[in-house]
Amino acid sequence: MKKVEKGSLAATLSVSMSNYLEAGSIVAGAAGLTLWVEYLGLTDTTVGLLGALSANGFGAAVGALISGFLVDRYGRKFIYKYNLLVYMLGILLIVFSFSFPMLLIGYVITGVSVGAGIPPSWTYIAEEAPEKERAARVGWGQFAWSMGPAVVLLLSVALAPLGLLGSRIIFFQLFLIAFFTWLFQRKIDESSIWEEQKKQEKTTNQGGIFNKENLKELFTNKANLHAITLLVGVYAFWNMVAGVMGYFMPYIYETVGNLSSAHANLLQAFLWVLTVISTYFVFIKFGDRVNRKLIFCVSAVMGIVAWVILSFGGMGTVELLAFVILWGLAAGFGAQAFYGLWSAELFHTKYRAAAQGFLFCTARVLVGLISLIIPAMITTLGFQTAGAVMIGFLVIHMAVGLTLAPETRGKSLEEIQDERYGTPETTNTEQKATR
């Protein structure tokens, strides 16, 4: 197999498939959740545990945190040698599960692998993107993230007559896609920006890329604290809502809205198809041309309105369609896409992936925590209460984004880095002055 050309769209798409596998594995679990509940006799507690420890929660959090440090130290493509092998092992355990412990272990292993694949993918895409196409390239990562659930849910509808066997087949297609993705990802070149940073670290005898000093700087530098506040406020709070939706939405449609499993999955598939469409026609097409804060604001408002309709308008046909259309379109050019963009733009190369690992870990820990309680919350307090909590999260994410979002269109990562941290000459002068 030939090498994938550095900086090409093919390299971007190859790396983006990690996002397809991430979202696909979450939604594959969601689509078949009621089937596993019936087959294994799961309770609210065990259902919450699956969501909390899977690719939707703590499993992904652990994988992302570890991966971020490794990717900054050993290179962006380092993780691609082994990670999807772990993913395939977890998927196979799920495919052949016959007990709750086996299913849970498969979810945990898959989740860790999914988390490990996120920091290198967003980092690599942004670092290798042309400066005037960075949002578009990151948008392809978002596009793949949206395609995973769309394909999985359409398969769920088609395979519904097979019952649990259909769910196992859906997971197996993820295994096959992971295998071919692993072959392609092993052929990509290392990030040029990371290689240059590594040379600089060696030249200045700073102990190699991502050392203890860099780790301390990540959490004390003013520019970094601004970026961390922005991204936790925007992505973590939005992701708690999206995480609940990604894993529990078909379950909510069925238990609260009294839809059949096939209808619930079809409705959710329609939502993800809309996300795919808006990712391409809004974020990819206009993310490098239109004021990004405006794009973010439109998405945030649409998401809040969608959840107000779902929570307080009932779950009739009109309300469900309004919710799906508004949220589905908004998700394509909202917090997830901007997280991928801003988390790469706003941190220094020497700890860019570690920052993403920390941020993604934080978001998924919060999703894991809420996943532990959301089934019981709906059962005991009702869906309106749970919906009000989701709306509160969305309001916070919008307020933080509109207050702190930067404008970085058309600038190279090096230019953004110099603006935020100062030029290398300035930094060296300041360091000497403090000695």
C-alpha cells in the first residue's frame, strides 16, 4: 500500500475515520440498548453503568488523557500503530457477548481506544491543514463523526427484524471498518509542525518535547487558562447533552415517547443525516469565510430551542420532528466542530495533544457521571426535569462561547501561537530576565 501524501485530503479523511468509529460505537450501543436490556435483564443501574464506562464516558476519558501525553511526546502518528487493534478487540467482545460482564468489558476496552484516538486525530488534521482551509479540514473530521451514527442507525432500521443478531452485525461492521482504517492510518506521515517542534526542543536542550516544565506551563500560562475555560465551558457542557442523546436518545424515544425501536432509530438516523448535511454545507463551506462566533451563536440558539420543544412541548409527531430538525442541523456546525478547531488552534504545539486529552477527558468524565443517573432521573423525576437540566447546560455553553470565542480565520497555527505566547525571541528574552 502506498504512503498517504502529507497534508492531502486523503490523509485528513484517513485520520477522520477515528471520529467515525468513535461516534459509531456509541450509537451502536444506543441503537441496540433495549435489545440488550431484554436479553440480559438489565436494570437502570446496569444500563447507566454501560453508558458511563463506555466510549461515551469514563472509558474514553481515560484513553484520551493517556493518549494526549503520548502523542505530544512520541508523535501524532504513534498512536495509530496500535490503537485500532485494541478497538477491534473490544468490538469483538461486544459482538460475541453472552453476559453482562463480557458486554461491559467490551464497552470499556472500546471506550479506552476511542478516547485514545481523539487527541491525535483533531491535532493532526489541524496541523496538516492549509491555513485558509483549517475549519474545512476539521469539518471533515466532524463529517466523519456524524456519518458514523447515521450509518449505524440506518443499519439498525434495516436489521431490526433480526433482533439482537442485528445489533451484533452492526458492531461487526465497525470491526471491519476499523481494520481497513488501521491499514491506512499506518501509512500517513508524521505532522510537520510536531517534527519542527521536536527539533527545536532538542536544539535548546529542554529535555525533549513535553517535559515537566511544559506540563506545568499548560495549567499556569494565562493564554492556556483562557483556552481551557473556553473549551470546558463550551464543549464539556454541550457534550453532556450530546452524550446523553448519543447513548440514551433511542431509549428515551421508546420509554418516554412510546415509539417502537425501529421508529426511534429511524428518527435518530434522520437527525444524524441532517448533521452530516449541515456539517458540509455550513461548517466546511463557510467556517473559513464567515465570522465563526456568528456560526456558533446560530447553532447554540437552535440547540436550546430544540430542547425546549422536546422537554415542554410533549413528544407528538410535530414536536419530535421539530426537535430532530433543529438539533440535527445545529449539531453539524456547533460545539463539537468548534472544539476540534479551537483545541488545536489555541494551544502550543509542545502540549497541543495533551491539552486535548485533558479537555476530552474532562468532558467524558462529566458525561459518564450524568450517564450514571439519567435513567433513574427520568424514571423518578420525569423527563421534563431531565430536559430542564439539559437546557441549563446548553445555556452555559452558549454564554461561554459568545464571551470567550476567538477570531482566528486565515491565520496559520504559527501566527496564532506567536500572538498568544509571543515569538520565540520574545519568550527567550523574558525567560532570561526572570533568571
